[in-house]
Amino acid sequence: MADGMTANEVFHSHSSLTYDDLIIMPGFIDFGVQDVKLQTQLTREITIQAPLCSSPMDTVTETEMAVNLALLGGIGFIHYNNTIEEQARMVRKVKRYENGFITDPIVLSPAHQISDVDSIRERHGFSGVPITEDGTLQSRLVGIVTNRDIDFESDRTITLDQVMTRDPITAPKGITLQEANRILRESKKGKLPIVDENGILNSLVSRNDIKKNRDFPEASKSADKQLMVGAAISTRPDDRTRLAALVEAGVDVIVVDSAQGHSVFQIELLREIKATYPDLQVIAGNVVTRDQCESLIDSGADGIRVGMGPGSICTTQETMAVGRGQAAAVYHCASYCRSRGVPVIADGGIRDIGHIVKALSLGSSAVMMGLMFSGTSETPGEYFYQNGVRLKRYRGMASIEAMDSGGGKRYFAEDEQVRVAQGVSGMVMDKGSVRNLVPYLCQGLKHAFQDIGVKSMTALHGALKDGKITFETRTQSAQREGGVHDMYSYEKPAMGARERVE
């Protein structure tokens, strides 16, 4: 008698199982952790190096999250609780981030003070600021301020014309990135302003951009070597205008963000998108059944987002009595989508590395997470203290608070006088930076793949299809036994804590 059951046996004898209800049987190890590769398909045409996506929530993904997640091999999806111009601007910032040339650098005027540079450093993490005649990009470059100019000045009200480096080394507009990098290396400067024939600042090249190619070799990049970024839209008619702006800004992939994606509204939108932008990759959802997947794929979806109600701040299953256990939803949807050559993104219900492993082992190609990334320094919002604990706000897009800001579009509730919340608002603890968290998650995934006995996502899904990965269901007692228990007290280390830098 074989140990465990195949996924097919598990999910045709049980219903609505979720991640904690399952445990994976170990495989045979004949390779090292360093041999495991996490590369995966996000959509039919897009490949990423790590199977991690950030959710398009207004307390999770804006420019900073999308940039850093792409640098680390994943991809971020920018939310739409904003104006069309704001969302398109965030996409452009991600696309330009590692293009070499910073085309919209922050500039100041000679009349600004050192304290203004301090504010820029505090908000953006750098202090090399070009100085133009009137503090705009439309005027002549007159200097540059760096750390060496201001670090030892005790009076932060001194104006920049007294401390800036005048006549900085510059390069002419039209110079290649390779040549600009050569000038930076030879001059040993951190920033190289690019000016036109009239001396007007055109762009900026940073030494850090040279280092990024070395420090982030597995960054998610498009064919033009720019960082990849996704964005969310709703099925509302005015989001056709939003879509056009996002495409113009260079977005790589769109997710149609609906709590229940099996609707005439989403089907019509998918057909319109594919007719207007046939090369644009589109992820549709959210769904939990094979029939739902079939309709969306037939309408043009390049990826399917799976999950209704499993998120930590989502109450859809309680409030609406509609949904499915996330493990069952992922398995059944992925089984069908595999036959159509369409990847599945498991959305919601992820609390730890083990949940990511189970989602991937049941057929998903990537996971989309809000809770796991919430509270990191790259999420929108400011930290605050409560009872001595450093916190950030985190809210469901179906919370009353988020719907008041536009999140109701996802739940067909934007214009309703009486709104029924399907989510909550809350607070999460500070988790440090995703630059520490994501490598921790990826290393954990590699160890898990080794325990299962597979070296890649392709091998994992092949073993699932062939019945070589087996599972058992767990009782409540087994779940308790599988975690920390019978301790008087203990301290659970935060994910990535060893590498955390405060």
C-alpha cells in the first residue's frame, strides 16, 4: 500500500480542503539546495525568476514594492485605488528605474536649504541632488549636492548655493549608457547629470544602477531590459481609459481585479483587451472552479488568478457563503488550466513558506500575497507605535475604508448606497524590508523542493501530474503536533530576521 494519496485521490474524496489540512510526503534527495531553480511562468508569455507576486492592494503595492520585488525576481501589481494618472505614473517609475537613465530626477534650486536634501534622503534614501537655476527640469544645471558637501554642516538652514559643487562633471544628451558608466567609473562620482546643448538638465545616471546589475542578477526584466511591473484594473467602463494609459506607460501585464471573475463584465473586457492589445498579457479572475476558468480562458486570459475569500482580511466566505477552500480551488483550477497551457496564480491564504510550497505543489505557478508583504518598509503608509509595537495599517480592498477610496469597483459595490463589507482593516507588525524577506522565502522554497525531491517548478508540476507527489490529510491534532507545542514560552523568529537591517 502506497504512502499517502495522489492529489487526484485527495480532492475527489474530500471537499474544500485548505493548506493546513494537507501535508506532503517526502521524496528522495540526490541534489543540493543550490541546484534548485524557482523560475516559473506567470502567464503564457511571461517568465519570472521567483514565484512571488504582490497583491494589488492600496496598503501593499505601489512603486517601491513593485521595484524591489522585480529586482528580487518576482513581480508587483500596482493597485487602482488612485487616479488614472497616479497609477500610470507609478508604472512609468518602475519601468524607468533600472533603465540606466533617470528621466525624472528630483531637483532643487540654489535657494533651497540643506534640510530639503535631508527630507529627500529620509523619504527616498539618496541625497545626490542636481541643482538647477529654478529647481525644475526645465532650467539650466548649475551644480550638484552630495553627502560630502553637507554631512559636516551643523546648520541645516544653509542654502544650497553655499555648499553645492559647481560645474559638476556632465555628459551630453544622446550619450550611450555604456559610455555614461565609463565616465562614472573614471571620475569616481556617484551621479552623472546628462544635459542638452543649452546646459538644461535632461536626465541623470547613478552609480547605483551599475551596481544593481551585479547585485540583482535574477531581476524580472522585459525584453528591453527594464524591470517588469503589473497593474490592476476593474471591469468598469471608465477603466478602458485607465488601461490605455497603463499600456502607454509600459505595463507588462494586467490583472483584471474582481472578487468574482466569472461575469459577463469580465468576459466582455477580456475580449476587448485582446482585440485592442493582442500582445498584452492579461491575468483574469478571481475564480475557484473549472467552469469559471474555461470561460475566462476562452475569452482570452493568459493567466488565471485563483481564490475567493481565503485572505487574512477577507470575509467573503463568511459574509456571502460563496467560495472554496483554497487548496481545493488551486488544485481543480490548475488541473484544468494545465490542459489549456495557462498558468495559475494562487491568491490568498498564504501565512508562511509551507503554504507557498503547498500552493505550488497543487499546480499553481506563482502565489500572490498581501499579508506576507504587509508591514514591510516598501509598502505604502507610515509606521506608528501602539503599546510599544511598531505597526503599519493593512486593509482588505472590500473593507468599508478601502471601498470609500475606490476599492468597491472590485466588488460591483462602487455606486451602492448600502455597502456590505467583505473585508476588514487592521494593523500588522513591522517586517523590515522585502530585500530581506524575499531571499528568505526563496531559500525556504528551495529547501522544501529538495525535501519533496524536485529541482524545478517544471519537475514539481510533472510529479504532480504523474502522481509521484503524494499527500495526506491532517487532523486537528496532527496540525497542532506539526507546529510548536508544549512549551512554557518561546520566541518565534521573524521571517528574514537574521538578515534584517534596521
